Amino acid sequence: MSELKRTPLREFHAAHGGRLVDFAGWEMPVQYRSILEEHKSVRRAAGLFDVSHMGEVDVRGPEAGAFLNYLVTNDVAKLYPGRVLYSPMCYPSGGVVDDLLVYLRGPEDYFLCINAGNIDKDLAWMREQAAKFKVTITDRSADYALLAVQGPRAAEIVQSLTGAKLGLVKYYHFTEATVAGINCLASRTGYTGEDGFELYHSAGDAVALAGALLAAGVSRGLELAGLGARDSLRLEAGYPLYGHEITADISPLAAGLGWTVKLDKGADFNGRAALRAEKQNGSPRRIVFFKTGDRRIVRADTPVLGPDGAAVGRVVSGTLSPILNEAIGSALVDARSVPAGDAAPGAALTVDIRGTKLPLHLVKPPFIELKKS
Amino acid sequence: MSNIPAELRYAKSHEWVRVESDGTATVGITDYAQNSLGDITYVQVPKVGASLKAGETFGVVESVKAASDLYAPIAGTVLAVNTALDGAPETVNRAPYTDGWMLKLKPADAGATAALLDAGAYSKLAG
């Protein structure tokens, strides 16, 4: 595994029993104790995740805002300093290059968080698209480490280490804060469906910050959580993962992310014409979320069968919900196979798991009630 | 370092067999196997009365990560299956050699376990 990239916390993970695996070219902990137990700890109290593999990009200059509004489908003009925006970034075809978070730090000063596996592709795409704009794009991925504290007790744990008034930082907002003596961009965001913070900080401070958060959190029920729990938490919350629910071939409209596509935001953007046409005509394929009432996991690429037994699509994500104790997942299916609407109980879709036909009960996510702020 | 009890016999495919005093054989998967699989979420076992050949697939163990076939370490007839695993498959993670057992077999051949690995030989595979 010598060619894998490492975060500053690689030795911290190993010392805490992390099981390190290759994730998108990074040596990352998939679990420490148990994926299912880590998942439940995040829902019950809190989990600490190293997500330093994620990419960070500075976008600065007089036309930074206009550039970003051309680059992404959501409306960057709505941002004000301290506000965070989630958006897909599309190709002219309407397919997705990546999904990302946009932070507005100050006038002409934006900060992006992008997926680890897409860093090189995204930077090349952004630089190509930036040709017509007065903007500077800087890859900061190696400079930043990123720790996510997630769960109902996450804010209390971070608050115990900072004088910043975190109660004033609402969901999808951020502040500059000193946490355990370390300068952080503290973002009230996450990928679990729980309340919590994502703390961007200098890579050299990662070991100290992780140690301080763990020490402050253990008595409050926090445990280290790996990428296995991160994936089951995000699926239970109904959040998309690039390469699964959204890809170069699956538009945000097909993925059920219509709320992030602002066709009438008053500025042209990559994919607008294609997405407008798709909205008018209807997406030929749709992402649906399902549960089965059975513990057998319905894994990605399992064919989805229609009422006559013919394939109408395939599963794109599947796991066991540790909270519901049944298999949950998402599938890309022919839109004609499911009635319109978010949940379509009459769809009669099935999968074949080792000779057993299991019905897919379509669900409007999240799969469980979430209490994020 | 995984737990490999000296009194058991082992298949290369990471199942264990214990021959009980009444001549029946109990079968499960090893500590090494459960640890490699991670969180076990589902165990599929055959029906009581099924006849298994040595090396034949008798079921499936699923974890969050993957589904893996289970292989009969010896030939025999299924006398009982561990129905407690239906609702609590994680028992295999917690107690692979005791509460996490999977099958009780009536061995087709009383000497069949002689062909399996002893703890020392298995530890070379799964140390």
C-alpha cells in the first residue's frame, strides 16, 4: 500500500485500532471497532471522522462569484460571508463533474470542498472553465486537514474546546474559531444527517486537534468513526455519493436534487440548457431509495426487476441500516417503472438475492427521523 | 493475533469443527474469518435434514463489506441450525466458537475430521 496517499492522521488511526484500506487512492480507516457500532454512536452521541482526504480549493478574484455561478447549478449569488452552499457542478450535458460545498469568506474570497477522488479532475475542469473570468484557483488540499464531529452531542463537544459562540452558527453556516488552541474554519455541516461541525485546519495541527476532540468527547459518548460508518450514515440520511447516485451520466434532476438546480438564477451555467430540457421532458431514469424488510444487503450493481421480471435498472448503493435493522439502498431505474413522486409504494420492483426475490419498498429519504439543527 | 482453540479442527476455508462426546459435529467460522469479514449482518444456513458433501457450499455469511460462501468442512446430515443467528448475526463476531456456531451435523464418516487441519496447521494460514 506504499503508493497510497496518507492524511496527517494515518499513525493516529493505526494507534487507535483503525483498519486502514484503500479509499479513492487514500489509506483511510474504514472502521475502528465496528461499522455498525460506530454508526449507532453517531446517532446516539457523537463520532469523530478524519476526512482530510477531501480536497480544498481557494477561488479568489473580482469575478470569483460570477465564475462560480457559471460553474455550479445552485445560486452562489445567495451566499453572504459565513454562509455555506451545497451544489452539484455539471457538464454541459447535465451530468455531474462533482458535488461540492461553497464557502464565502469575504468579498471575492471563496473556498470549496470537493471529493477526494475527484480533486485532479475538478481542478482541471475548473481551470478550463475559468479562462473567461478574472479569477485565481488554488489547490489547497495538501495544506488542510479536515475533522468532522457529528452527532447530537457534537456541538457540545466542540464548544467545550472553544470560546466561539457556536450556538450562533446555524446549519450551513461557518465561523473562524480557535478550537483547542488551533485555528479552524468551523462549519456547521456534515454528511451524516446529524448536527455537527466540520473543522478545517492546518494539516500540521491535525494530530493535536484529533487528540483534543477525542479527549473532550469520550466522556460524552464520542467514538472514532471510519468511512464505513460515514457511508451507512449518509445513505440512511438519503445523501448522494459521487460515483453512485450522481455521476457524469446521472444528472442532479435524475438524482432527486432538483432543489440544487436553479434554472432561473439569472445567470447562465454549465448544464443549464440540458437540465431545463430534462426538467420539461422528465428524466428518463430516476434515483429511487428503498428498503426491503430483510437483513440481506442489496449491493451495488444488483439488477432491479420490474413486474414482468425484466431488468428496469440497477442498485447504486446498498447497506444495512443499523437503526432500522434492514437493508436500505438506492437504485437507478427507468422512470416509467415507478410512478411520479418521491415514494411510490405501488411500483412492484424486486431484486433477486441468491435466488430469493425481495420486494423493494420505495421510501422518500431520510430513512429515519433526523434532528439536525 | 486471532484465537485458534487447540481442541478444534479447521478447514482451509476458515470453518471449524468440534466433534462432541455424542459423535455429532458442531460447525462455525473461525475468529480469523469473523475478524476479516467485519460486522456480520446475515447468516444463511441450510434446512435441518439437508445432506452435505465435504467442501460443498452450505450457506452464506454476509458482512457490511461482502457476502462469502460457507463450505461444509466434513460430509454429514444437518441435525440443527443456530436459529438465534437470524435475529443476532453479530453473535458470530462476538463468540465465533461458542454462541456463534452455525450447524450441528451427523457426520457421514466418523473419521472425517482427520483430513482437516489441527490448530497448529491452521495458525499458519490464519496467524
